[in-house]
Amino acid sequence: MKRVYFDHNATTPVAPEVVETMLPYFSSEYGNASSIHGFGQRARAAVETAREQVAALIGAQAPEIVFTSGGTEADNHAIFGVAEGTLTERTDTHVITSTIEHEAVLNTCQALEKRGVVVSYLRANREGLIDLEELRRAIRPETILISVMHANNELGTVQPLEEIGKIAEAADVPFHTDAVQAVGKIPVDVKTLRVDLLSLSGHKFYAPKGVGALFVKSGTRLRQFLYGGHHQRGFRPGTENVAGIVGLGKAAELARAALEKDAGRISQLRDTLEQGLLARVPDARVNAGGARRTPNTSNMRFPGIEGEALLIALDLKGLACSTGAACSSGAVEPSHVLTAIGLAAGDARASLRFSLGRGTTEEEIAAALEMIPAAVAQLRKISPAYPK
């Protein structure tokens, strides 16, 4: 049975070109990038090349790129790094974020609240977009940071980041964005977006897991998050993951070259999938389908069923996708993103995310259009929640 993988927002396969580029740094090129001998200097040169490649993908300067272990560390560093620099000087501090952020941002903000920081959570509408007027009203003299994600991991909704950046700039408030689901899928330019801090993660665009980066605009006041040596201008101590960083750089280079072509092809496949499911599955709906979205992401709800049951049924048929639900103490909680945009708990639980990728084919879309309607119909037959 050929399996179909529609979960690229969770992780992507490592591109063959990325693997090939990384291989020497697991064997012959094993130097520590901080060593001054030849082995170390070759490793250092590879790291700096990767820094330039990542910077080029997002329109930054190479020294503004700080390599991390991934998006979560980058988010934590950005938020804690700004807050720590202020908490030592004042007690009245305020942060603005949104209700649909990834847990890497939400849980970090909640940790700040326990330390006395006031956090405002901007609401999102049915399309997953924040209200710019609400953002303007939320800014206070004591606001030290605005953190709003670029593209939502569950819906694919793309926030109006350039407008948010203008608002932050006019108020002289640092602006961070979690761009983990945007980089490598849509054009990202830190200057156009007016961001001061941006998080990205390699395994979302065909690099390995365990490596990411934080863009730190030159002049941005940011405290170090970890303590140790003086690596990466003191922002991020620890021996660099040279192989992972090299892989991230190569993936960034590939993404930059293929961005427009990939986006056009994948968005057509996504639209074919959505239109086919809407035609074949009664009462099916696209969540946030009216908003600008990343080209690969579709979040659909199938009333009358449990998303977890549908996910398992599809997995047994050979199709991998995901729900936004969280399992806590044996009970499945509806996605905080879907409930935040106004879906009832039942509709949120009846939703699945399909996220396509560079390797997705028309044949896989056709196979999915057979598997998904059949699985939904089968589950609805035994569901007391769906009228017969």
C-alpha cells in the first residue's frame, strides 16, 4: 500500500540535496566551528555560508541570523530576551500577542504572566485574522513587545504582517513574529514586514529537525537566553550543530530558488483537494477558507464525526494528516485555534488539517478524494451526532 503524506506542517522529509550537503559534516569535516585550526576553520566557513543562505531567504543580513535548535527555542529567546532586558529596570511591563499563536509563544507568555508581566491576547475573527484596530487600542506606554505569528500552523491563515509592523514601528514597540509556517512557503522579507525578531525552523521546509534560527534586527535590544561561551555574538552559546546548520542553509537556498514554482503548483493541488471534498462530502466546510493562506494548508471540518476517529481511519487506509486537538488526561480537547476563531467545540473536534508538500502529486490528491469521502461516510453511519 502506497502511503500518502498530507502532514507537511508537522514536518517535511529532508530534501536529498540537503542530506548530500550535510553528509561530510558527519564524517570527514568533523571540526568544531570555534577551533582555530584548519578543521575548525572549514567548519566555521560552512556555518557562515549557511548564515548567508538563511539571511538571503528572508531578506536579512548574515550577522542578524542566530542559529537555534528550532522554532520553539527561537520563540522563547525572542520573548524572554526582550522581557528580561526590561524586567530588571521596571515592573510595569506589557506584552501583546494573539489567541491563535503556537504553544511556543502562548506558554512563554503565560510564564511571563507568572512573573507579573501583563499580557493582552488579541482575538481572531472567523478567518483567523486579528483586528488591527484592536491591536492599536491594546498598545500602552508600558508595552515592551508585540508577538504575532506570520502564518497559522492549523489554518494556514497569513496575518497582515506589514500593517502590524507599521503599527509597531509607529509606537516604537519591538515586533516579533513566529514565521515557522511561513518561511519557505511564501515570500518573507524582514524589511518589508518591519519585524525586529523572526523565528524559523528547518524541518518545516525540508531541512532536518533540531535546527532553526532567530532573526535579530541589528540594534534590537535582546538579552541572551542561554549562558555559556561567546558563540554567535554572545546571543546563543554552545558548540554549533554544524551538520544541521549546513542542512538548514542548503534548504533555504533550495526554497528561495523554487518558492514561486512550488507555491503555484501546491496551491492548485490544495484547491483541487478542497473542491473535490466539498463536492463529495455533504456538509463539509473549509475553516478560514476566505482568508489568504499558505499555499499548502487546508483545514476542513466534517460535521457529525470525531476528527480523531477520522484521522485513525484514514491512517489505516494509508493517508497521514492531523487534527489540531490536544489529548489531556485521556480527554481530547478541541483545538484552541479553532475555538478561538469561533467554532463550537463539536465542529472543532470534527476538523482535520491537510498540509501538502513539494512531493505531493496529482495521483495522491486523486487517491485522497477516494479515501476521505469513504471514511467520512463510514463513520457517519455509526455516529449518533449526524442525522440519518
